[in-house]
Amino acid sequence: ENARMNLDAEQSGKDFDQLLAAATAKWSDDLGRIRVEGGTKEQRTVFYTGLYHALIHPSLTSDVNGEYPMMENPGVGRSAHPRYSVFSLWDTYRNLHQLLTLVYPERQTDMLRSMVGMYKEWGWLPRWELFGRETYTMEGDPAAIVIADSWIKGLRDFDIQTAYEAMLKSATTPGAKNPIRPDLDPYVEKGYIPLWFFSNDLSGDNSVSHALEYCAADYAIAQLADSLGDKARSEAFKKRAVSYRRYYCKEHGTLRPLTKDGEFLGDFDPTTGKHFENVPGFHEGSAWNYTFAAPHDVEGLTALMGGKKNFVQKLQDVFDKDYYDPTNEPDIVYPYLFSRIKGEEWRTQREVKRLLEKHYQAAPGGLPGNDDTGTMSAWAVFSMMGFYPDCPGEPYYTLTTPVFDRVEIDTPQGTIVITASRKTADADYIKTIKVGGKKTSNYRISHEDLLRKRNIHLNLSNRP
């Protein structure tokens, strides 16, 4: 009955050509919220293909009458707002939802409402939800990061108190009763998750990856708690968010799994896992793919590595020695971490350009692996525009060299305009920055300034 109702509401009285014209107009409107000038035809095709991919999921699961399949529940719910599904959150918390928050905030708000609704029906926020069912794919507590990030950036038309309640539940409920963070106990009690906590199957252990994801979620919860005036919890979760430091091994200069006795795993090669083979402590990657996966604590990680020079050299090694994996999410922010060290911003600009040229083409195989419901495409969209959300849960972006000469981004607050001046085609490095007409030496811009000042001009050179 609902399917017939959907059909009648969307297609009644219209022929094929009319429906085609309506679909074309709708996509033109959505894609047209961002307009670019300059670049090559191939680059423009890659850009708009990426933006198209980024708008496919999450997708509507509610019918025109508001009914939808409830979360982990045989019942049928009814909502006054669109209900979304296909929350591949382990992937999308890193950049896709930041893109939606900035450019499609009305849709992102309905997604936030959808996640809170899932908590009300199931008792937990989703991790990787698919049509009302939790798949338990990957790890972590990513819904907390998406919700906190959006709230801090000003999306407020949803039930934040219930969302906060849900975050605290998954962040504090003992593991035996916690389907989202089943190995939470040692993380809270010891500051790390040991190998073989669940079993003695060394090959299937992902303890370090789990802990890093919990740190990322706890940092986002801390930011939200601070925004809500809950200072005590904010401080407590900030402390938990840096517990990943316990895994740092000076011998290898990477994170390294710990045994239940708190000792480093003996037989350890930080490059193992590069090809997605099973490796103790890490999920779908090597220690190098995870060691810098703490963008919320760059200063702390820099200190662990012995200072800025060592931090930059190790990070550069990831790219020069082919440790970086462009097909997966843990190290997706790595190119932008150079810019957190003053004087090294040019490395971000160089590596981002290299990655775009190597891994994104308007051709079959023109994406670096699985698009992960738009995450890889969102990386390209942001990078080609010249800025990137460098730490989920923080309202900031790192600037880099845009592919285009002019980018216009429509937002409810007004149109953001990013322009770049190039004297030569190979002018790939930022020499001067103007934000709102005033010069700045800061390569990091807040979400508030981006929306308020709205004009960024970059003067480019062919030398770092």
C-alpha cells in the first residue's frame, strides 16, 4: 500500500520525459549549490561526480506518509521528518557529514534526528545501520562524533539532550552490556585495550584500532559536554581521549599492541597489514595507517615522537615509503596533518595534489577502492575546493591549494567564495592568504569564520 502511495505521489500524471526533467532539475539544484570555475574538464567531471556520490547515502527509508521500519524492532514507525538509513558511520564521520553540515544542513539535521530516533527505538546510537538493523561493521562509536560535530557547528534543531544521554550511555556502560563498545572496561580501567581481550585468536584482534576509535569518540563527547556546560564530564572525556598514547613505542616510532600484562607485543612489524592481511591490534591496515590517527592530539603525538622535526619526518615517510593507504579511512586525514606544524604547510599542498592526480580520474577505476558511501568522494570534493575538516568533532578546516580558480558554495548564511591567483599552471603552493579581505598566516580556519567572513583568496606560487 505504501509503495503504491509513493508511486502515486511521485509519478501520477507524469510521463517519462517529465520525470526525467524533474530528476535532472533536482540533481542540478543539489549539485549547483557548489559552482566551480577553472581547472580542466576532467577535474570538473571528477569533482561533480564526487559530489554526486556524496549525496547518494544516507538515503531515505521513510515513505511519503512518514512510515519507516523501526530500528532493531519489528514495528513500523511514523515520523514528521524524513527518516534516513544506510549510516556507514565508521567511514562517513570523517568528512561526508561535515560536507552535508556545511552545504546541505537541512538534510544533515534530518539525519541527526534519524540517529536519535534509532536510539529511542533500540536503546543505542547506530554504528553501521542498514534499513533498521545494526550490522556491527567495523568498530568505535562514530554516531557520537557526527552528532557532536554538527551541534558544535550550529545545527541545533534536534533533541540534543537525548543524543547526549545516548552518547554517555555507550561511553559508560560496562562492556558486557554494551553492544557498541564491548571492550570498554579495560579502556576505562587501564587506559588501553589489551590483545586477546575476547579470545586468543591473535590474527583477529583489533584492539589498537578499537581504542583509537574510542579516543576519537570521547574527544567529540568532551567537546559537546563543554558546549553544553558540563565541564566536569568534558575534562574527564578529554583525559580518556589521549589514552592512545599508551600504545606508542619509541623503538619503532609507531603505535604497538599491548598484552594483558601491559607489555608490548614481542614479534612486531609495523608494516604488516598494508595489504589488508590480518595483523595483531589493527583492523584493515598496518601500524603506520593508524599511528597518526589522532588529529585531536597532534601536540601530544608530536611530543611522543620527540618533537616537530621527527613528527614531520615520520609523517613524510608514510608517503615516501608507500605506507599510506588511499583506499581506506584510518589515514585519510594524514596529508592535512603537516599543516599543523608551522612552516610545513607546503607538504600538505604537495601531497594532496599528488593524491588527487594519482587516485581520482573520470574513468573506470577512477576512485581509490570502495567509495564507502561517499567518503572517498567527499575527500576529493573538499580537497579540490581547497579546504578539509581536519579533526572530526572540532569546528575547523585546514586550507590547501584548490584545484579551481574560483569556488562558490551556497549556505544558509550566504555564499562562500574561494579564489586562487596563479601566474603559471604549476603554481601549486600557497604564498599568501586573505580571509574576509585581511591577510592571515593561519592555514586553519574555523567553521564560524568560514560562514561569517565567507571570502578566501589564495595567492599561489610554483615554489614552496
